[in-house]
Amino acid sequence: MAPNNEISSILPATAPPQKSIGFAGADSLARQLLEQYSGIPRGRVKSHIRAIVVKASQHPDPYPCITSFRFLQFEGTQHPLFDTILYHLTTPNSKQTLLDIGCCFGQDIRMYAFRGAPTQNLYGVDLYPEFLGLGYELFNDTDRFGVISMLETSLRHQEKPTRILSRDTLI
Ligand SMILES: C[S@@+](CC[C@H](N)C(=O)[O-])C[C@H]1O[C@@H](n2cnc3c(N)ncnc32)[C@H](O)[C@@H]1O
């Protein structure tokens, strides 16, 4: 699958992946998501993840949550309100929406989608559109997770945000 961003042309690799893919067990959330939602064959899950992380690690601003594979822990979905948020998102005809600010690959909103939230009500923004693009590649869902659901934030073009939110706030 061809990458849909320019990251592969960025040299040199500034932060190679730090350790092996650390998600536990055959039934981990990451494996369930990638196999059942993304359709990645069981035997290719690890190499698929590694290929994305290698590309992302070449970014000039390689976040440790990527290079340490911490994004596979889906920390946003471990929020105490996860079930409440999911309930509101999955109620029939719900108009509730979720915005993940600083979503990186968008792994947390993919988890909400996997658990039944309508993708048209899920939004992710990130400083770097390259990470959003790699998210589509990682989760193999360009056709299901409409491009309009992933907003390229313009925050980096502002000198000061009008409202300060903690970096990973889920609204
Ligand atoms: C530490 S990572 C966390 C990613 C993800 N939320 C998670 O929990 O795994 C921080 C992310 O926030 C993004 N970010 C940093 N500053 C931002 C800003 N001003 N606006 C939007 N995204 C930002 C980064 O590009 C990066 O993807």
C-alpha cells in the first residue's frame, strides 16, 4: 500500500523504534482492532505496525508515544468516562460527537468506532497531518473513516490558541 503522505522522503531517521512491539497476548485490544476492524491478517499485524512506526519515527518531531509503541495502549480509551462516552455515542440516532485533540494516528477514535460509534461523529485533529495519514495507513480505513472526519488542525498557524486545553483532552 502506497503511503499517502510525504513522510518517507524525510531523512535521516531521527528516532528509531525503541523496543519491540509491546502489546500483550493474542487477544490484546490492539490485535483485535487491527485484525477485526482493519482486516490485517493475524500473521502480518506486527510487521504492519512496525512499518508504520518506522515511517513515523523519521518525522522531525517523533513522539515517544509512537517510537515506544505506547499508542497501542489506547490510553484515551482508558479514561474513566470511556463507557459513558461510548454510551452517548452509540445511542440510536445520537447526535453526540467526540473530538480527540492531538489524536496522532487516531487510534483512540478508531477504538470508539470499533466499539460501535458512528465514524461520522468521531473527529481527530493533530498538529501533524503526516500522523493522520499514517493513521489511515495503519488502520486501513480510508474508505470507512471519511477524510472529513480527520481535520488537519490549524493550531500551528496561530500564535496563541484562543482557549487552552490539555494536550490530549477528549471532548
Ligand atoms: C504524546 S502524543 C499523544 C497521542 C495520543 N493522543 C495518545 O494518547 O496516544 C501528542 C500528540 O499531540 C499532537 N500535538 C501536539 N501539539 C498539538 C497542537 N497544538 N495541536 C494539535 N495536536 C498537537 C502531536 O502531534 C502528537 O501526535
